Amino acid sequence: MADEVETQKKTQMTDEERLALCQKLDRELDEFIDSLEKKRYTDGWSEETWEEEMEKHPFFMKTTPESEELSPLAEGLAKLKYDPEENTPLELATNYKEDGNFNFKHKNYRLAVLGYTEGIKVKCNDAEINASLYNNRAAAHWHLKNYRSSLADSEKALSFNPDHTKARLRAAKSATEIAKYDICMEHCQKLLEKQPNDKEVLDLLSTAKRKKQIQERDLRKKERSDKKTAEQKEGVIKAIIERKIKISKCDDEEDIDLSKLEPSLPGAQDSIVYIKDGVLFWPVLFLYPEYQLTDFIKSCPENVPLGSQLEQVFPAPWDEENKYNCAKVNVYFEGYDKMPHIIDPSRNLSDLLLLKYFELRAGTPAFYVLPRGSVIERRFLESYI
């Protein structure tokens, strides 16, 4: 027991020792900042570890590492600046604010954010220090281009001090950066109540008004475009229902929607069926089993013969033997009965989509093309037996 009392007495600091610690603190902090300035921050600590690395320095250390024995100096530093038992909440908040300010001046904005955040966490009862902490953190966020956070912190600062001009101006600027022009104008109007001729605020207000007009114009254009797109979608679905085209995985008319008509081929999602002047335009897939190749037609009108589309892809560059042309091939589709069905390519696509057993899959009519009377055609048909 006596040893414990003696140890406690030895760890208590005199005024001279505290002064020595503060002087040591200044020297080590200068060395620490100098090391940060030698190279860009992004070349040093990573986004994932910068807080952890920072807290290894005695000046920023808040807790004593369990696995390490600290020197009396480091332990004294931690207690002197951050120990709640050694400092009042106001003192702690002030200390953290000073840390944040120091890093801010040296453009270490991420470290500054951390310092201000720790000060905010103290939750002291001083409205002015809280307003300052939030305003300063907003400034650090501004330099990091975290404009939403900057706006939120600026308005939080105003909740503690509504007359904080810097916080209100930064709130207005941050709101402009994230296209919250109404919020910007609201803050500008309050600033102009006290300084009606402030040129910076007047310019900011004018910019916000102009950009809001552009935003509203673009919004109207988007609404018209969305309406047109919705009408287009409704027209496609209505036309499919009227034509009685069978869609895979659709049990009835109510179950049809454009999500089930999107092509599943990589890169073909934008080639969905559409309607123009009452005509459906379909993406069409031709498959060549002999070579395991395909041709994808992005927009095939329903009122033209399928053979006319084949004529556009023949002669094929891979067909060295000239086996593939409209006079020498047979065309099939695989029906919902899981069997191949031969078709007449001279018929319009709209007629083929209504054939018995035809089922539209992934919004893309697909047809197999094989040389007539060839071994590959026989093997293809035998694969279904």
C-alpha cells in the first residue's frame, strides 16, 4: 500500500514539469508538422490508417496503449491535454479546437476535421466554442470539397450562433456547390439584411438565381422527356398486347412490362424494342451453330421480310466456302415446346412472331441459320430428338 502511495506521489506533476512538457510538446509538434510538409499527404498515410497513425504521436494520443509502456513524457502529454479528469469539458473542446486550427493552418485538412470532431464529441455547454468547432470543421470540409458536410456543419454552427457571418456565408457557398439554390438564396437574404451592399453576397445571390432558372428549365425538359419515354413504353406494351405476341415468363397481359423485354446480350441492353409511327422495331439475333457465331440486328422493323435482314449480313467474312446466302440456308426458331421449327424468311417479322410455338425470350427474336441439307443442319435437328 505504501508503495502505491509513493508511486502516485511520483507521477504527480509540478508546475515546472508541466512547463517542461509544454516546451517539449512544441518542439515535437514542429518536428511532426515538418515531416508532414516534406511530401504530400496522399504519399504518406492511407485513407484507411491515417487516424490510427496519427494517434501514435503522443500529442494526439487519447488512450494509453495496453501493450506498450509509455515514457513519463508521453503519459504526461496525454493526461495534460486529453484526460477528462485533468480538463474540464470546455478545456478539452478548446484543446481539440487548437489542434484542429494548427493542422488547418498547415493545410492538413483531414487532421483538422479529426481535431474539430473530437472537440464536438466533448459536448461542452459553451455555445460559442461549439459554433466555432462546427464552423471550422465546415471550412476544413470545404477545402476537401466535401460540400454537403460543409453545408451541414455551417448550419449546425448557426444553430449555436445565428449571427455567425462566416458560417452563413460558407453555408450559402456550399449550398451552391451542391445545387441547393433555394438554401443558398435564403442564407444570402439573411446576410444582406445586415450588409445590403456586400458585393460578394450579391454576386452569390445572383449566381444562385441564374443557376436555379437553368435547373428548373432542365427539370422541365427532363419531365417532358420522362413523359415521352413513359408514353413510348405504354405504346410498345399496348402494341404487343394487340398483336398477341407471346412473351416468355408472362402469364397474362397484366404481367407484361419492358423489363422483360430487355435484351440479355452483353452491351445490347439499349437496343430494346420500340415503336415508331405504329411500327414495332425489334432487336433480332441470328445464330450460326456451325461456327458458334452470331449477328445482332439492333433495329429490325416488323413490317419487312426477315430475309431482307439476312441479305444485309451476307456474305459473311467468316464464310470462306460461300455456304451462307439466302438461297442456300434454312432458318429455324426454337419454340416453347423445346423443338426447332423451320420458317419462311420471305415472310414479315410480324408474321413470324405470331407463329405457333413461337415465344419471345429476353425481348429478342432469335433464329438459327444453317446451310440447307448440310451435315451441320442434320446434327442440329438430331440434337433435339
